[in-house]
Amino acid sequence: MVAALAAFSLQGRAAGEPDAAELRKQALALIAPIPARMPGAEKDTPAMVALGKRLYFEKRLSANDRQSCNSCHAVDRGLGGVDNEPTSPGAFGKRGGRNSPTTLNAGFHIAQFWDGRAEDLKAQAKGPILNPIEMAMPDEKAVLAKIGAIKSYRRDFQKAFPGDNSLTYDNLALAIAAFERTLVTHDRFDDFLKGNDRALNDAELKGLRTFLTVGCTTCHNGPLVGGNGFRKVGAVNPYENTKDRGRVAVTKEEEDDLLFKVPSLRNIAVTAPYFHDGSQATLHDTVRKMGWLQLGLKLEPAQVESIATFLGALTDKGRAPKKSASTGGSTGGMP
């Protein structure tokens, strides 16, 4: 019986089943495992991380005491560092103009926000608290007065930043960034890249082969399978939403018109909806549309299914989509 099963397996490979070793070699030429820690983490102390975690979940950082970083970038309950909304409601119900990107692995990105206007996690952390649509605090002074009125925060800031003036807006952002640098994910695709032939099933291996051969890695490469550059949305065929012009608003350079940061595909199955405007509800629809917009390809249903199945293997082991990526895409985190 064992010999018969082995023969069947070999026949499957001979009939065109993906060869794990060869696929790994091809993948590693373009993609790498996620590093063990984010840049800057070597300077973070346990006290900084603990304070940053507390601040990340702190609703009193908002004008109405109802909005925290985690409200739009939920990392608890098995969620993917997002709120799974097309655009996020702020402290007073108004919505921003862009889909909230995940904070998982964010410190590995080339820059923060879809348009790259913040150079790092510290710079990013300062923005939403003072944004009138998001957390809506009036100014830094008001934030520090509110947090400084809480004895335990004064103590925690002193622990994290010993000295005469520990409670500063700079230190608040540094602490949040320190916590976010702990949000490194671990998925089965990395296990495969590191040599585990059994980490991906045959359908996922086929999906990886499709992903590599149709041209997805033109933009989605590196350890995060994205997140390392800016590309024009609608590179081959135009994207219908041209109201948001992307990075050009930051740089004022004509060549940056309609450029957006390439999203990381790590954890993509748990971060629906998709695109900078949150217009695509499912992973399948997104794969299909990206093939057309960026590569000029009308992907066959089997190709879309195959790629989406592979992308499901890029989900952090501590998180899982409500629905398999191979059966329609995810709309959230664990039930």
C-alpha cells in the first residue's frame, strides 16, 4: 500500500505537479523570509514596548475617549491590523478617504501611509491622534495634559524614558512605534522558504507557481512581498478612481501622479477590503483586477483561484480568515 501511494505521488509530479525545491529556488530569487525583528527594535526596551502597547489601545488619546489606534488597526482577536472597513470612521463618525493599512510588519515598509508621507513608525504615530477626522485631539499640548493627568501614565513614561522630561509627544510616538515593532508575523510561506517542503499543500504550491509566472512579482517582491516601493495604480489599464492622485500630493512631482505604496501581501487574506480606496471586497476580485490594471492580463478563473489560494498561506499563524481565500476571499479575522 505504501509503495502504491509513493508511486501515485511520483506520477503526480511527473504529470506536472509543482516541484517544491524548484519553486523555492525561483521564489527565493525574488522573495525572502520576513526578518526576525524590525529596524530599530534593537533600541527598544521592555518598558517602552509595554507603554507603547498601552497607548496603542488607549481610547483617551481621542477627543471623545472612544477611538484608539486599535480601532482602525486591530491587532487583537486574531485580526489583521485593520478594521476591515473600506474607509475608517473617526472619533466623530466622519470617514477618511483611504483604506486603513495594516500595522502588522509595518516597520519593514519603505515608508508609512499609502502615499509614503511619514518616513517611519514614529512619524506615522503622531499623525492620527491630531487628525481632525481620525482621533481629533486639538494639539500636542492637549494630548500631554490628558495623559499626564493619569498617575500611572506618568509612572510608565518615567520608566520608559528616565529623565526630567519623560512625558513628551515625541516619546509617546516612540513608545507606540516600539510596540508596533513587535508586530512581526510568522506564516507557512516563510516555513516553506526556509526549507519545509510540507509547509504548503499542492494547491498552494500551484498558486505560488502561478504567482511567479504571471508577473505578480514585478511589484510584489522582497520579504513582505510588497511594501518596498511605489507604483502607479493602473500601470497598463486605467483605474477608474482618479480623484485620489496618491503620492504626487506629497512630493509635488509630476512623475508621482497616481503612485501609491505597493501593499504587502503578507496577511492579505485577513485585511479585506482592498486597494487604497477599499473598493474591492474580496481577494479574488482584487487578484483579477490587479492582473488587468497592472499587467494587462485577463486572468482565467483558475489562475485567480490559484493565486488567491497561495496568498492564504501568507497569513500569520495566529490569525485566520473567516473564509478560505480559495472560496471567495476574507472579510475579517477569526470568528
